[in-house]
Amino acid sequence: MAGSSLGIIYRITTWGESHGAGLGVVVDGCPAGLPLAENDIQSYLDRRKPGQNRISTPRKEADAVEILSGIFEGKTTGAPISMLIRNTSQRSGDYGEIAASYRPGHADYTFDRKYGFRDYRGGGRSSGRETIGRVAAGAIAAKVLREFGIELFAYTRSIGPVTIDPEHFERAAAAETPTCMPDRDASALAERFLSDCMRSYDSAGGVIECVIDGVPAGLGDPVFEKLDANLAKALMSIGAVKAVEIGDGIEVSTRHGSANNDAFRIQDGRIVKATNHAGGILGGISDGSQIVLRAHVKPTPSIFSPQDTVNRDGEEISISIKGRHDPVIVPRAVVVVESMAAITLLDALLVNAGAKMDSLKAIYKN
Amino acid sequence: MAGSSLGIIYRITTWGESHGAGLGVVVDGCPAGLPLAENDIQSYLDRRKPGQNRISTPRKEADAVEILSGIFEGKTTGAPISMLIRNTSQRSGDYGEIAASYRPGHADYTFDRKYGFRDYRGGGRSSGRETIGRVAAGAIAAKVLREFGIELFAYTRSIGPVTIDPEHFERAAAAETPTCMPDRDASALAERFLSDCMRSYDSAGGVIECVIDGVPAGLGDPVFEKLDANLAKALMSIGAVKAVEIGDGIEVSTRHGSANNDAFRIQDGRIVKATNHAGGILGGISDGSQIVLRAHVKPTPSIFSPQDTVNRDGEEISISIKGRHDPVIVPRAVVVVESMAAITLLDALLVNAGAKMDSLKAIYKN
Amino acid sequence: MAGSSLGIIYRITTWGESHGAGLGVVVDGCPAGLPLAENDIQSYLDRRKPGQNRISTPRKEADAVEILSGIFEGKTTGAPISMLIRNTSQRSGDYGEIAASYRPGHADYTFDRKYGFRDYRGGGRSSGRETIGRVAAGAIAAKVLREFGIELFAYTRSIGPVTIDPEHFERAAAAETPTCMPDRDASALAERFLSDCMRSYDSAGGVIECVIDGVPAGLGDPVFEKLDANLAKALMSIGAVKAVEIGDGIEVSTRHGSANNDAFRIQDGRIVKATNHAGGILGGISDGSQIVLRAHVKPTPSIFSPQDTVNRDGEEISISIKGRHDPVIVPRAVVVVESMAAITLLDALLVNAGAKMDSLKAIYKN
Amino acid sequence: MAGSSLGIIYRITTWGESHGAGLGVVVDGCPAGLPLAENDIQSYLDRRKPGQNRISTPRKEADAVEILSGIFEGKTTGAPISMLIRNTSQRSGDYGEIAASYRPGHADYTFDRKYGFRDYRGGGRSSGRETIGRVAAGAIAAKVLREFGIELFAYTRSIGPVTIDPEHFERAAAAETPTCMPDRDASALAERFLSDCMRSYDSAGGVIECVIDGVPAGLGDPVFEKLDANLAKALMSIGAVKAVEIGDGIEVSTRHGSANNDAFRIQDGRIVKATNHAGGILGGISDGSQIVLRAHVKPTPSIFSPQDTVNRDGEEISISIKGRHDPVIVPRAVVVVESMAAITLLDALLVNAGAKMDSLKAIYKN
């Protein structure tokens, strides 16, 4: 099925496997007239690159993007933007032994059941490298959104038991700590925790948070194309994500209505909310407040300690996964979460352009 | 925008407002040859009816479904199935006073910002009555799924601070308790808690869980049409839902890989998982285990105590909501969660029919 | 499959069978703020009503529309507009004998092969009555388009051998002649031709032309969502249409480039084309000239003379079709062609709203 | 807008401009398990290559395809198949002078109006080279269809005034004549006609016919996803096509029902049609007969004689187009028509897999 595309007007189609010729994305529906260069994309891709510090895989990947179409004289033309990232660092030999066995926590078994066989090299299509196309498309979406005053900021909220402290929140730190935590103390603690994980051949999970400022009220469509519904899909579609929250999320279930409702009030002549438990979305439509999202990420399934499993022939075996694997996915997935949020939000912004006669008349003046 | 449709092959389109002529749904893409009668739908709709006990609004709604098309001689024909539920119990007078003010926690403000004005009667399109179309479409999806041995079961897991006890789990109780809890003791506690809520003119939230048995391995498509991604969208699109979990959900972020991975093993000659932390989905594809979902529901935003807000003229005011409102949405939303899961799963099953040459050859034998 | 929906932003979903409870359409994505009443729809539906003169079936159908949702205080709200037309004049007895046999030129055989069985009453879902939903949705689309200065005009260009004479073209005549020809002389000839057809128990075909004025340049999207491609699909999806032309259509294949190219020139300070062989569309995008379409309609397959065919049991038989059938479909299909063109054009107009940064900035001013 | 994608299950997304880095297509939804190699694609691409004889442009284009993903061990995996064709023969200098003027019959003006500016080099996105992605995707579709006994055959039916003679029809000739005509005599005449065109700095149009054998009855979905409607869209989306016919097409409008209806009869124990005026499709669904399509192609708009037009500054000018252009598009478009038909038919075949309970039960046996 056409599962590799997302979006209605800003529509992206990703392709590629971990150990094939390369990976990429076609971005269709980007508005014409946006200044865009490879560097806009590369700076995002670099945020998900491995090998940048000791808590990520020592694998080196250049992941250099080539824009193949859709740009002319430095601006988007309205034509599809095709981007290609060649694979350069495959060591297929590392994966040979898992060709016939099913790694716990991975999609080996389900791909075999669905398709009859699979590209087993490095996880093939279900590898984390699949997110490269998402990030390239997200970089463009984020750039369009900035033209409308919309800014996204994603960061690591927790790794294993270590959660950032709102008192120590420092936005700049997220770009500087190896954990992408906006709290240098928490980051140091998390690094120590991860070192312990690695020593015990184990892995960890965590939580990624994304806040979006400057979103105009009115984005998202009632019933099935609600902004929160599409954000939930976008985040849950990222490999290891097992739960998604909007605003106060899971906390609302134990709260009273009187404590959870956000009162409206007037500030500087505009309608605002006194609190933001809702996370910026009411009835599936943005309300003009900050949008707040959280994705809960499972521990890396590739661990070096031996595990029980079965092989394709239906025999119970024990496997020890080799290769190069991050002890935690979270820091490298931060930019993926930000990208998926940007893609979803831009599509909602484009779709909303035709929501009322007044908007259309602003465009089609006779 | 076309936000009222969902699904690729099994595609539903809902319509209707709380206080208009009626509500309904068009179900397109239902396979031909399924025995179907109005009673199959009505039994689902009755599960979301209010007025059945003291913890739901005393409003009486007949909510009788009329099938207008798509059935001939007691079977689906492959043509779209249009279903109509007339509104009968509107008391518009109750809502007159909120026409010009924005209720906290509701979509009044965002609809006005998006569309320029709104049908304010009873919440209009953003009313909980909008879910009637979902449930009618879900009843059909669930019936198709049963033909393939797939059974869905949703229930209330918690209301406010009261959570069901796995030791007291009794499936039949969910259909008999007013809370839809499969634990009679917890239900009694929850009822007491809700009585307190009502006495203090307040409301409560809760958690709905849905388990699905008999799902064959292989449903869901990699990358953006993952089964868990679409389930997350389906559940998050339900009015008051603010978080969605798959399998162990939020717990995975604090767990080690060694504890979170589900080992494969052989049982009765088939590959199964020794545990099911993943909730039946690996890499976005069903793995043959039980699928487990949870939706976190916010407290009913309509509460009877006075609240601060603003009106359309930008004046700060205090409002007291009148009318008939449930102190908790959860029990009536249980069947909505089950319906959305059924709709999503059936679509995945239909889309998957063309995933490999072998499947196609089973259909198109020359 | 979800074959009953059309459009990306202005998305319509039709349902209903000839002899079921009724027919209808859900229109999703209509911009909010359009004044709309049942009479806007009814006046279009009345144009396709039978029984209005001797060249159409004497069957009387009230075909009164009920708007069930999406309108509040006389204006569209942005919510889906559901419309219902009850069937009132079914005489199922007429069709009993064709339950088991396959009428030549009809879809009886193909529905049976596709779905295993069919609703045989009056053609079921493949009846011409299926177009009622299209016309109701087209009436709304045409009303939106008029707000932007876009006017559609469809009419009968030929019936059998009788073609309108450009010299006698009179726009008003199309609404007054029983043939919908904008040429009173040709219409009289065509009526005589049709009387002969009826006397010999036979039927005729014809050509419907549609011209659209006031379309701004820029609608339609390159490659697969070209305006002409979508118009071709829209028209070819109408029951008896077997060919579609844009502009000079089939004539271009025998022409030289020097004769077929439309020169650009300046008129009143604006860029226009000196000729319009292209029919208002270049590269799939409207060029600001009049759009010109033609649909070639086959003769009514239901004829009263005996025909050879087979029955469900695989026996060769002869059938004589009874019931009430138009000797020519064309005049009643004129409004269907106009509706399909309107639906397609409005969708292109809405989709185009996000094509360039400038348009978006006209809507989302910070 | 996302205009670069087509299809529901077999979904293709093309990208690329005439003079950019390259062109390509992502094919999503191809069933897993199909043997596929670059040569399967290349043989199709070679059919649309220019420079092969004197009636096509002397431009040499290697147009060598590289498959970047979706294949493993010689078979499709179910993952998207990304294909890249690098541009190698651009001579941008040839096009510099048309940067600021609007060529008659081209999309220069409409692109400027839609997007504000355009990639003018060689027509950019609206160049005939855009069809490379279609042909690559069509080659795969045709290969899948052959596995089900479905064979497509497209050829030139006419060029200018020269039409093939059914008496001289020779299938092999279509692959051997420079015109792609399956009639060697007609081809010789057409070549002479084209030589005259070129001498007078002019161009010609023609008609492409495509017949499809072995299609099972039942493909296509009623109302809007009719097989003929989607074929019409697919063909009309090809650059220079201005009319599309199914079966007897335009001739049906002047015919009587008694002459146009195809009688059913029994042959070798199977239901067949005695004639095939309908072109293999009844009610939008394949009937098991040969499918017959025709596309009417306009003369190449690029001609070497001077033409009146305007420039971007709104001045009337005369231009003489330079560069390398085919005097007729038809022979090179034959494989494009065949490809678009294959893509459309395969998608219908995949979508139809879930049309009835019996088909589904053949796949999902418990």
C-alpha cells in the first residue's frame, strides 16, 4: 500500500533502506517562492547524525543531501522537491547473521509475515535511517512556517529515570548537550545513566517534548483531520514511539473539570487563555496558544546481551546482536519529532486556506 | 476541508450537528456479501445512549438508525451504506445564552476563529453527538472483522482516581456496570466518586482501554500508514482524548531494552511472543498478539460552577453552564473507542489484501 | 472501494440506489459563509427531472431535497452539508423480470461479476438516478464559483445527426427547449428525430457541451491533477459518456502546429489569447480564456425492441425491456455535466489557494 | 498542491525538470515478490527515447535508470521503489531567449500566473521529459499485470491525415516503424507527411490507440472511480492530449441504441459479448472483453516558423523557437499512453481485491 506518503496539500513521500543505494523524499505541494538551499536541509539532517558523541553509535554517516528538483534561482517553484541522500557507510557483513532470525523488539518477523520476505540488511525499510526523508521534508516545512512567525522547538524531556527540571530549563542547552536536554545538570545525569546502560549491554528510553509558538488560531479540521489527531499520527509513526500526549496529556484523566478547563481572558486587547492545559488545541483546532506535544520512546531494541528468539525455520535460538547501535534513540529522534510536527502543521495551514469565503476572497480578488 | 472522512478502502464520512435535523454517516468500501440489518447498528448505538442511569445526562435520545442504501436482500451490495439518525430531543433554549460567549474547554472560540461564526446550538458539529456516525460505521466494521475471527473489547480502565484491579477483572461486568468497568467493585467506587463530583458541580476524566484479539500478523503499512499511527489518529480524533498509548505506552520510556523486548518463542508449532509489552504491533505491523490501546479522556468541560471567560465582543464575563451534561464522558465513549479501532483495523485489513503477489494470486486465479 | 467520493478539498460523497429509500450526497469542504438554501439546490435538481415533456420518461419524481446539516442561519458553516432526496415513485414490479438476466449496454453483468450479486431494481446503484447527488453538490459548487465571477453554461450540442448551428445560437433557448439545445430550429428537428426513434422502439445519443467563463488563470496542478485531466475524469464518470474533448478536442490530431497554437496578445492592458483552440487550459492550468468541454453520450441502452442476451444461469435468451425510459439521455444529463464541471473547478480553486507564498500571506497576515 | 502523485494502492509520485539534475519516480504499493531488474524499466524508457530516427529530435539522451530502493535479491520487497534518471544532455543556452516570453501552445504563461515565476529551461516541469517517471512506473505496472495474463499494446493510429488500415494491421510493425504504426504502408506515408511538415517549419498531431487483453471482469469502482473515468484522467494528464475515447467513443453519439448495445452470448461455456462497442467497460467496470482506448494528441507546439506572442513585460513580440523538437509527439508518446493505462489498471486490480467477502476469505483463511 501507499504507506510512504503523508499529507494532503504539503505531501511528502519517503523511500529508501538502511543498506540500499540511498534514502530520500519527494516533497510535493511546497508553496512557490520560498528561498531554499541545500544548507537549509543539511543543518536539520546534521542534528540526527550519529557518531557525534559517545552516547551514539560510532558509525559515521555523511548523510549529505542533494536537491534534485523543484528549486530554480534559489527559490521553490511549486514543483516537487526531490532530495537524495546516498548511503555510504554500510557494513552489511555485520547483519548477515540476523538474516534468518527475528530480533526481539524489531520488525523482522512482521515484515516477513506481511511481505513473504524482507531486506534484512540493517533493518532495511524499518531502520531508523528511514527518518532521513522525514527530516529533510521537515526542514522545508519549518522554513515555510517561520515565514508565518511559527517556531518549533523539540528537546529531550527525559531519558530513563532522569527528567529535566523546569527550574533549570535553558533553551540553548538543547542544541549543545549530547542528550538534547535543555538542562545541563539533567543532561550530565542522563549521560552517566547511559554509560551504565552501555556497560550492562542494555539500552534506555525517554520522552521527547515539542513546543510550537506563533500558531494562528484556526488550524486543523473538525472530526477526523483534527490537528491533534494528525499530530498524534505523525508522532506515533516514528519508529519507537509508543505513546503521544497533547498538552497535559495523561494527567487530565485524574483531574476535575474545574481544574482542567482553561479560562479565556483579554490581554492586550486579544483573547487568550489564562492557562494552557489543553496544549494549544481545542476541538481539534489551534487556539492561538503554545502547542505542546510529548512522544514516549521505547528503549533501543538492539542490545548486546543475549536474547531468546526464533528463526525463520521455527527453531528457538539465542541471539547476540552485534553492530553499532545507540544505547538510546531519544537524542537523535528529537529532530524527527520536530520535523513531523512541522510537516503536519504546515499541511494544516495550507488546507485551512480555503476554510471560509473571506480567506478565498483575499486571494481571488476580481 | 474534507475533514469528515476517514480511511482508504473502508472509508467513512460523517455529518450532522447536535441540534440540526439529524446526524449520519456514509460507509463506502464495505465488502459485498456481508449480512447486515439495522439491528446490528442499533445495538452499538444503544451503548452510547445517554439517560440510562444516574451518572449520565437525563436527556432522552431515541437515536434510532435508518439504513438508506447499500443493503439488498439482507446483505451489503458493495455500494455505499448511508445511515441516518434523526435528532429528536433538542431543547435549543438551553443553549441560547452561550451563543455569544466562549465556554472554557470547548471549541466555541476556535470554530469562530476558523469559520467566522458557528452553529452554537448544543456545540453544533463539535458536540459529542458527532460520534453517532462513528459508532454506526464502527458497528459494521466490527461485524466484518468478526467474520475473520477478530474481536474487539473496550472498557473503562479508570475514572478519576479509581482504576480497575486486574485481579477483579470480569469481562461481562463491562456491559452491566454503569461505568463500563469490567470490575464491579471499582465501578461502585467510581460511582461514589462521580456522585461527589456532581454534588460539587464538577466533572471527571478517565481512561478507556481496548483490546483486540485474533488479529492476523501483517496488517498495517510501514512508515506513515502504520497500524499504531492510524490507531493513534483514530483515538485522538475523539473529542476529549488527550493522550494515546499502545501496549505498555508511557511506561516504556523508563524501562531498559532487556525488560521491554518481547522474546519470540514457539507454541503449538506457531511463532508467538513470550510477553506483549509492544501491544501487538511491531514496526507498525500487527504481530499476531493481542493489540492493546488506551485513550486518556479529559473531564467533561461543561460544569455547573461559574467560570471566567470572554464573549464574542471581547468582554470578560462569568458564565454558568446550564443544560444536561454527563459528569464524565468515559462510559459513553467506550463504544466510540471500540468503533474507531474497528474502523481502522478493517481498513488496514482491506489495504493489506494487495501487499504481496501470493495474496493477489489467491484472488485472481486464471 | 471508496469509489463514491470525489475531490480533495471540496469533497463530495454520493450514495443511494434507484429503488432504495432515497439518494443523497455529503458535501464536505464547502467554504463557510456562503448563503445557501434548499431552493439553490432544488432549482438544479429540477433541471434533471423526468416527465417534463414527451421526450423524457413519463415517470414522475418529486426529487425534493432536504438539507440535513451544515447550514446555520442561512449560511454554510464549514461543516459537511448532507442532502437527502427520498425515492417516491418506484414501481419495482417493472424490473422483476430482469433480476436474473443481463441487459445489453447495462452494468448488470459487471456488477454481478464484481460483487457476486446486485440490487437489480431499476439498475440499483448504476441507475441514472445516481446523478442526483452529483447535481445537488454541483448546485452548491456553482453558487460558490459565481461569487468569484465564474459562470458555467452547459447545453445539448447534438442529438443523433442533428447538431446546433452556431449561427442560430441563442443562450436562452437551452433552458426552454425540451432538448436543452440553444438553437430552436435544431431542437425542433431533434424532437422529430426522437419521435422516429421512439416509434421504432429505439434510442439515440448525442453530445453535451459546457463552456465556463470568468475562470482566473492558474487553476489546476501540473502532471496528475491537471484541470483538463480532472475534468475528463469528472465527465467520463457520468454513466453513458464514452468520449471527452477539451477545446478543439479530436480535431487537433489532423491539424498543423501553426494552425493549432493560440497566439498571445495584449487587449485592454491584459494578456489574452487571439484564438482559443486550447479550450482555456495550457499545461493543465487555466489560462484565463473560456474553458470548453464536450461529452459524447451513448444512446440509452434500454430499448423496447427484443435483444439477445444471457441470464445468470448462463443460458442464451431474448429479452424485451419494459418500464419507463428516455429515448435519449442527453437533455437530462446536461445539468449533470455542468455540475461535474463545477465540482471539479471549485476543488481546483480551493487547492490552488496555497500554491504560492504570496497567496498565503494574503490570508495569514501577522 | 500534491499534483505529482497518482493512484490509491499502486501510487506513483514523479518529479524532475527538463534541465535540472534529473527526473524520477517513487512507486509505492507495488506488491512484494515480483522479480524486477533495471532492464525491465530500461526497455520501456528506451521506447520513448529521442534521436532514434529522423522524425524525432536529434537530441541524444541516455536516460539510464538507476533503481535506488525497494528491490532485494532481485524481487520487489513491498517498500517504495525509487528510480532516478540523471539529465545529461541539457543545452540551456538554447532556451535562454524564451525565459521572458510566452511560447504559444506551451505552459509558460500559466506557470507564471500560478506560481509567480517558472523554471524556463526546456519547459521545466511541463517538459515532455516529465513523462520519464510515468514510463518507469508503467514498466513495473505492466510487468505485474502480465503475471495475471493482462497484456497492453499501444500504437500510433494516425499522424495528421494518415490513418492505419485495419486490413494491413501487423502487430510487430509497431515496434519496428519509426512512427510506431502497426501498418508499414501507412507508416511510410506518415513519414513522408512529416518530412513535408519539417520542411515548412511546422508540426503535426495524431491519435494513439491502446488495447488491453486478458483483463478479468470486475475491475473499476462505480460512480467516481470507474475504470473508464480513471483511464480518461490518466490519458488526459499526458501533455498534449486533448480528447480521450473509450471503445467506439465519439461515434456512439450518432448511433441508435439497437446498433450500439453489445449482445451477451455464451462461448466455450463463458459469458462473452458478441460485439465490443463499449470497449470492454460497462458501468465503469471491466466486462472481460478487450479494453480499447484512444488519445488525441495535438501538434507539437514548438515550431520553427515565427509566431506572435507577448513577453513577461506585456509587450507584443514575435518569436522563433530554436532548439531540438520533434515534428510530432505521437510516436514517443505511445509508450506513455501504454504506461498510464498500465498504472491505472493495476491500481484498479489492487483496489478490487477487497470488493467482496469471498475474495477476502481467499486471502485471510483462519
